[in-house]
Amino acid sequence: MTKREYLVAFLGGFHGRTYGSISLTASKAKYHEGFGPLLPGIYHAPFGHVADLRWFDEVLFDKLVPAREVAAIIVEPIQGEGGYVIPEDGFLEGLREICDRHGILFVADEIQSGAGRTGRMWAVDHWGVRPDIVLTAKGIASGMPLGALVARAELLEAWGPGAHGSTYGGNPLACAAALETIALLETGLVENAEVRGHQALAGLAPLRSRFPEIVRDVRGKGLMIGIELDTREHADAVQWAAFQRGLLVLEAGRSVVRMSPALTVSSDEIETALRLFSEAVAEVASAA
Ligand SMILES: Cc1ncc(COP(=O)(O)O)c(C=O)c1O
């Protein structure tokens, strides 16, 4: 059997404790700064459009590495650090098909998009795609330090006992927080993310027509919402103007401001956020 030595990753973050986020992420060069040499055998693929999938047959498997030597394709179903980028319908399904055709593992990095954030337990659920491996962290334990790799038993049992250890693995306090978080997700928080997400997107959408000179796009699923500005300077200025009003948002990608509130957020809190954010955008637009 051929040894599979290569990984394919998409622009965006990756779960460090598992494969080395520094080695894999391509969202920003600064995340690599001072960390070389990085893990070899990683190819970065174009993300998001169904037409991009041609790259696998035409470039990767034809010119760079035989398909039978590729171990895994790792993808954020919705990109986080890359700028809250939602793939076209059919993209993840097409990737799954490529993996099935060549016996490659489909790894979903759900560290930002998972644990209910997008109004589904996992972002891949929006497209009905089943990964072989799911990576989760961040929201899975409500902020307690926990990362987990979830995979079919046959994959994990192939590792012998002790093959994957870490100082903090299985930390009881973090695991208890995760169990409680999962119970809350399953009894209302995933649904709340979907409903409040619709409310937020409906409230943010008019910003495009109100401030067409600086607002380029408003997009999201559930409570993973990105507002794309025309320039990084304007994205930074909106972030700062929102901060001064008591609203915490964070830039991502080239010029996107992300809104990613707690899944417990209420309708009134969303209304307050919409008001403060609109004021912040208006302030930046008036100075532009
Ligand atoms: C999608 C994604 N994957 C992985 C990571 C890195 O996770 P960790 O800090 O657990 O290594 C991040 C961090 O922001 C992320 O957004």
C-alpha cells in the first residue's frame, strides 16, 4: 500500500494541537512569522467555488502529487480567519466526492464554525456532508480550554494506546464544561443561533444600500456574520468605532468585520448591537 504523506488545506485557520495550526493556516503570513521550518507536504487549495474543484485533477493530482499519496483534505466549512467566507452550494459535496474517489480523509475544521455557531451543530450540516474527522475547540466548552478530534472508531483505534497524548488532554474541568455546553446546545442554543442570526442578518442587510461607498457585503449563517468593507482601513475604523460604543467585533480576512456573539444572545441584545454597529458604520462612512 502506498504511504500517504501529504495534506491539502484551504486558506484559513487550523487546529494546532492536532496537526500544527502554524504549519497549515494560510490566512495570514504573520501566523507563520518566527515559526519556521514548517511541516512539509502541505498544499493549499483554492476555496469556495465549485469550479475551483477542477484544481485537484488538473493541478494537484496531475502535476504535484499523486492522489493515492494524499492522506487528508482539511477544510473549514465556513472560513473564519479567512474572512467568514461561505462556500458555494456543491463545493463541500464535490470535495467529499473527490475524497471518496481517491480514499482521502475529509477533515472538517469546525473550530470556529462548529458547536452550534451557524445555527446547526456543525457547519457541514448545512450541506449534508459527513466528514471522516471533525476538529472542534473554542465554543465546544464555552471558553474552557478544550480541543477535540472526533472520528470514526476505526480511524482512532488504528492509533495504539498512548499514541496521542498531551499534558492537558482529558482535563476533567474542561470536559465537564463541554458536556454541559453540548446539553445546552441540544436544548435550544443551536436553534437560538439560527433565529438570532436571521434577525441580525435582516438588520444588517440594509447597510449595503445605506452605505454603498464602504459596505461591500453582508453575509453569514446563524451567528457567524461577516460585514465586508471596501478597505482594511475602513474595517479597522468600524471595529474601533464599535468598540468605543461598547460593541466588540473583530476584523478578519482582508477587510471583513465579524460579528460572533455568544449563542445565548437575546433579541434585545441583537437590536442593541444593530443600533451600535449602524452608528459605527455611519461614522466611518461620513469621514470617508
Ligand atoms: C478554524 C480554526 N482552526 C484552528 C484554530 C487554532 O486552534 P488552536 O488554538 O486550538 O490551535 C483556530 C484559531 O483561531 C481556528 O480559527
